[in-house]
Amino acid sequence: MGPCFLVPVLLGLAAAGNAEPPGVAIIPKPVRLEYRDGEFRPETCSRIAVARGSEPLRSIGVRLAQRMAKSTGRAVPVEATDGRAAPRHGILLSTVDAKQGLGEEGYELTVTPESVVIRAPKPAGVFRGVQTLLQLLPPEGRPSGTGARGGAIRCLHVEDRPRFAWRGMSLDVARHFFDKEFVKRYIDFLAAYKINTFHFYLTDDQGWRIEIKRYPRLTERGAWRPGTVKHYADGQRDYRRYGGFFTQDDIREIVRYAGDRHITVVPGISMPGHSQAALACYLELSSTGGPFEVWTEWGISKEVMDPGKEEVFEFVEGVLSEVVELFPGPYVHTGGDEVPRDRWKASSFAQARMKKEGLRDEDELQSYFTKRVERFLNSKGRKLIGWDEILEGGLSPNAVVMSWRGTKGGITAARQKHHVIMVPNRETYFNYMQHKAKHGPGHTGYLPLLKVYHFDPTRGLTPEEAKYVLGGQACLWTEYVPTPADVEYLLFPRLLAMAEVLWSPPAARDDQDFLRRTAVHVKRLRRAGIRCYDGGEK
């Protein structure tokens, strides 16, 4: 079975047979869900039909067939058809005859006693519909014909589409490194809950994780630090060499893997701050000339790139030229947050640049840096995303603002008619703990499940201003998150809340209904061996 379906397999749910089946726990909640009489029995599925000549649909169908075989114990063939008529006792995946208004990712799912039909305008919508179907199928290891109602699927009709175009989740691999196989597993988690954007945070003061052939020292030295001040918030310092990086072939594999799951990967390459790992490799990029080591501390380093030096822009453009070749998506996240001005105030290079360009202060110097980087990315057909600090000193013409220090920066940008992604840290930072405790994986901040569920990316904006909000995202920073099990523990079940916030209509939000559905998923996650917080104090 393909890894894409690992999580849905483990979360597969068998429908019960009343008007509001208690066993049905679809997350995120569909826009419209109508139950009908009868049931479809997966063990009777004869075949999966897909439109002839559509490789994306065939790929989805093959993985679904593998899932069906695991669930029912029977091989299910995938057949090419005209994509219009559902096979008797079969499943049809089609991109024709879909209802208008579903958009790029919307779908229709119809279950009758004779067939299951998923129609969508685009393959991405079919894929999202399959994720819903997988939550209705009996879980792997419990074939149809056993247990309550024999694993049958209650007949129903779903019409569904996302609320936001940007439904994101990040993973910081710079502070603690997670290998290619875990990154792919993480992508599976996102795919299962209809997240469509993976913000892949690759560089910071504590490590450079992406191979750049023009600058080999970035991974020869920059990917390794001589120790770690704290692995957890409660201590555990060490002086062991720590690190790792992704080759360009690794990156291509990850991007391909995500693309097969209709997830766009957005690289995060921090500049001009959060860049000490790069400065340790190329001292000439700094104001002082170093020397530096890859940082072993957490926090905000004063060592930043110096925008007064032309070699800084030569370096940035050299790095980004290779980055855009590896990541075909439209966006590159260049950071821009937490940039101390100390070194620039004392730098003859920075001060000369300010005088030459008529810049009033160091805030405008950072704006100058961001605008130059944006022009370069635009020349490569890409858009720049930066944290809300890029508003300081004047916003770049086409930049997208990711607002993390609350929503104020995002509201300001939206009112200036700039696109915005809302990520207010007190509502979306999954490195904060899910329970009130002094110790454990993650930051000592507190972010419970329902606070995530109550997040609204358009809060405080008029309907006209809200049009500039692309969506929202949760972030998982890993200063105090050294292991994959720690990542899972902080991710679940809050990922379910974020998925529903970004996909489902806000009017459908209901705390008790969400908690009921979440409890079913938590049980499945824990049974699968995924480390998932279950709501108790730890």
C-alpha cells in the first residue's frame, strides 16, 4: 500500500445506521452531508473505474484499490472507462459532470447500495473526495463483514469545497532535523485532513538543511552544530555534533511525493536574520567578518546578513536560483522576522547603503533588502512571502504577508490590498503545549485544542478586506521538539481543528460535535501507534 494512504487507513471509520450515525466522524466537516437509506458494502466492490487517459486519476485509483484490498481482503482492479457511468458494485472516480462552483478542490461523493461515485472538476478534488471516503471505510485489520454493521458504509451524498485556498502546516527541520522518510510521513498526515500547503522551513541560525551546489559549505559545515543548548524546555544540554541535510535529489523526491498528494511545498529560506548557519560558512556576508559557529543557542542572534554588501545579494540570488528550480510552486518564504539592527547601525557598509539609497533608518534598510529579493523572485516567476516584520519600513509591491505576531500585521496588509496568510502564534503555534504542564515536548506556552478550533483567519476584517486573506496555517517550531514522536504528540489532534477551520464553513462549527468526531480519530491514531495527545494532563 502506498504511504499516501497510511493515515486514512488507520483512521477509517464504519458508519452506523441511524439518522445521525454516531460512528461517522468526517474531518474536516463537509459543506453539505445528506444521509440516505441503504448501505454500500465494501467487500462487494468489483472494480474502481477511472477516466481513460488520466494519469492523476489512475494514480489515485491504484492507491484506493490498495486500500480496499487491505480493508476487505480482496483485490480490486482499476479499469479505464469513459469516466461517466459508475460500474455496478464499484467505485467511479471522475472529473466530468461535476457540479458547478466546486472550484479546484471541491468534490461530490455519492454512496448508493450499488456504487460509490466521486466527481470533481479537477483531480485535486477527486483526491480530497477519496480522503473523505477513506474515513468511511472500515479500518485496516477489520475487514468488512465483521463488527457492528459489518463495516458497511451508510448511503449518503456529500457536496464539499474548501473555505480557503491556503490551508497550511509547517515543519521546522532547521532547529532539529527530521529525515526524508519522516517528512513524507508528515505529508501523509496533512493529506489525510485536506491540508494543501506544506511550509518546509529549511534554514536558521542552528542549521542549514538544503544542498546548494554553488555554495557547498552550507551543508559541509552549516548543516552541523557543535552542540545543543537544550533539547527540551526543561534542560538536557549536550555538546554532541548535531545535524543533517537534504540533498537536491531528496528535495525533488519530497516535492514529487507531496505533489502526488496535491500538496504544494513552500520552501522557507530565512534572510537576512536567522542566518547565522550561513554566516558561519561565508563570513563575508556578515557586518563584522566573524568568525562564527553554527549557533547552539535558541532565540534571536545578532549576527545577520549585511544589506550594504553586494556579495550578500549575489549569495541570496545564487541560493534562490537553485531553490526555485527545486520547488515548482509559486511561492518562496524568505522570512524577514526578528532581525536585530545592532550590526547594521555599526556597519560602514550598511550605513553607506542607507546614504546612497536615501534610506531614513534601518527599518527602511530591511525594506530595501526585501524589495530587491522580491524583484529577483518575481523575475523567476515566483512570489515572496515574509513574516509581518516586512511591513516595517515599507511593504514590497507584491509580497504576501504571513502574520504571526497576532493578526494586526495581516489586517494592515489586507487593508493595503496585499494578500495575507494568518498565523497568529497564540492560536496556531503547535510548538506550544496542549496541556498546562511545566515539562514536556514543546514550548512552555499553552494552546489547547478548542482555541485552535475557534481561530478565524478573517476576524477583524470587513468582507471586502477579507478577500485578501488567502487562508491560514499552523506552525510547528522545533527548538524543544527533537524526535518524530514529539512532533506527532504536538501535531495531533490539533491538526484536525486547523483542518476544519480552514476547510469548513464557519457557520457549521460546533464544539461538542467536533469533540465527538475528534475522539474517534484520536482512538484510531493511538491504536495505530501514532503518539497523539488524548486530552489528559501529562
